[in-house]
Amino acid sequence: MIEKYIGEQNIARYVEKIIELYIAVYSESPERLGKAQIEAMSQLCQANHISGEVILYEQRLAGFILWAQIQDECADIIELCVHSDFRRQGLATRMLDTMAKQAIQQNICQITLEVSETNQAARAVYEHAGFKNFYRRSGYYREQGRSVDALLMQRQLIL
């Protein structure tokens, strides 16, 4: 089934669909999702310094990744979301691989990201893609009324 997915890197064309998916994914943790956060996501999708990819399946947004080059040789993943109907089909891995290839073409040798320590599924995907923990931010997130640590992860790329 994966062969039917289409990758598109013009993310600005898909702002509304990205916002809809973002809301659907984070409606489980409404503390993180406010009007300002939704507006910020909309602006990010249209910013010139943001790169990304959307994955479509029969005109439906299956997932997206947004990232920015934050230093000369480092990029940071801002957001990676996969619709619940399309999880466990390799889409997150595919987007991470595409991002890594683009990063190498831009002479980026390190990718970083941040993930909640409680997000086991995302952590497993990132670890499988070669990311390693390098820092912990204690109490960074609020989830279900409690503090949760953020894990900062990085992947070294070979140029």
C-alpha cells in the first residue's frame, strides 16, 4: 500500500490540511494546543525559512514534517505528525529519510528534535531512524495536569 503515497514538498499549499491534522493529533493533549499555537503553526507552514514535506494518500493528508536549518550545519525538526489512520505504515520513517537526504544536500550534518518522554511511539521511530538522546529538559511539558520531561535527540549525518 505504501507505493500509493505521494510526497509533496510545497507545504504552503497545504496549510489548512496541516492545521486540521495538527488539531486532530494534539486534541488528545489540549493543554498544549491553544489558539496561539495553531496560529504559530499556520505561520510556520508559510515561512520561507521552513522546509518540509506532506504525504498524501488519495488527496487526503496522511502526514507532514516541518524543519528548519538553525545553524550552518544543524537542522531542527519542528513537527512531525502522522494521521492515526496511517500510522505504522512507515510514513514517519519515510519523511525522516527524505529530510535527511535534503539536509545532506544542504551540507547539514546534524538533525535535532524534541519529544515528550511519554511519547513511546515517536521515540521508537526516532531511535529506529538513528536519533540518540543528548539532553533532558525536566518538567518541560504539561500532560494531563502533570509535568513531563522533554528529551532532546540528535542524529549525525554523513556528508
